[in-house]
Amino acid sequence: MHLSNDTLGDILAVVDRLTLPHKTQVLMETDAGAEYKEWIDHDALLVQLRDAVRSSTGAHPGAGGLASERSVIDSDALEQYDSIVAQIRRLYIEVTDSTPFKQPESNLRAWFIEFRRQVESRKVGREVIEAKYRKLNRIASSIEAKLNPPTVLEITAPCPRCQATHATDDDGIYRRCLIVESRITEYRSLDHTRARCLACSATWIHGRGMRQLRYEIDQAEKGELAYTVEQDAAVIFSTIEAVRENV
């Protein structure tokens, strides 16, 4: 169960990011040009998305005043929040007959406790564990993308899992299937980097995932003299490794 326990730890990290206040370390610069690291406090991602539903804070439904002074609903954020709340509620119902809590944060933490018990009792297979991890990571990444859109890079090498080169993304755009979503410039680390295949949904996250993807691409291309990973992919990975080494 070593792999499952590792993945459970990754799942808990995502659950914590979604439901608890957390900190991230960013690289700052003084007026003299000297660099230093500083910790930034963040609310739970679910709380941040809930707050983002209203573009004007402090207002409430039915408030008086001029129409131009009332808060404006972010319909995209509202639709996304409602969808995530429903997904978390379904997760909760999968593991217990108890009445769901009012807030999605409580439902998600209660789900993890029961899900971990099932894993430790060997009632859940590795495939299910990995699927839940990918699902929760997609939820967290979608919130982060809404609040702070990442830099999106395309890798021209085929996906090492399914060998696809192109696929259609969520917006219906036909593009290279290996996509890296990165916040390296902002955080100067790989903690907020994710790669995924649009064709088969394989996902690699954080520094460990980036190194794994590089390894899989190299292994897939071994012995094929007519083709190597193209220059833009090499630049992406060399940049990632350089940032990692300097953190």
C-alpha cells in the first residue's frame, strides 16, 4: 500500500488547500534589487471562490441604494462554485449515509476521513484512489485558474501515456495535447505547476510530476533516432529545472 499511502498524502494536501487557510512562499525584491522570500497568507480556495462570486465585497442581497452601487454577480464564478459544491456533495454521499453539511469545506473533510478509512481497510483499489486524487486536483486547479490564471505552455512531444500529439481542449480549440500550466514566475517554484494530456487526461503535478513527465518522454523517445523532444519542450523543462535549483 506504499503507493496508496503516498497518494493519500497528496489527496490530503489538496483537501487542505481547498478547505483551510494556507501560506505560499513568493520571491520578493527590495528597492535595491536584492531578492528575499516572503510567506503570503491565503484563505481556503473554496472560500476564495465563494468570495469571488461577488465582485463587490460587503454587499448583500436586497441591499438598498442605486443599481450602479450594488454588487455585481460574477456568473462564471457562481456557476463554477455551484458545480464544485455539487461534486463535493456527491463525494460525501458516496462514503456515508449521513446528512451532508451546509458548507462544502465540511463535506470534503468528512469525506476524506471516511475515504481514508476505506483505503486503510483495503476496500478501495489503487485506480479509485488515483481517480479521486485527479478529480480533487482538477477542482483545486480550476479555482486557482479562475482566481489567478496560470501561464499555459504547450509541449510538442507526444503524450508518453497515449502517444497522442493533438486534442481538443475544454474551449473546443484543437491544440497540442500536452499542456503545462505554470506559475513559476510568480512563486519561483514548482509547487503550482501542472501538466496534463488533453487526450487521455493523464496528469503530472508539482516538481515530482514535472520530473516524472520528463523521464516518461525521454523513455518514450529512446531508440527513435529520427525524433527527439523539440526545442520548445526542452526550454520549458530546462527553465523549470533552473527555477527549482535556485529556490
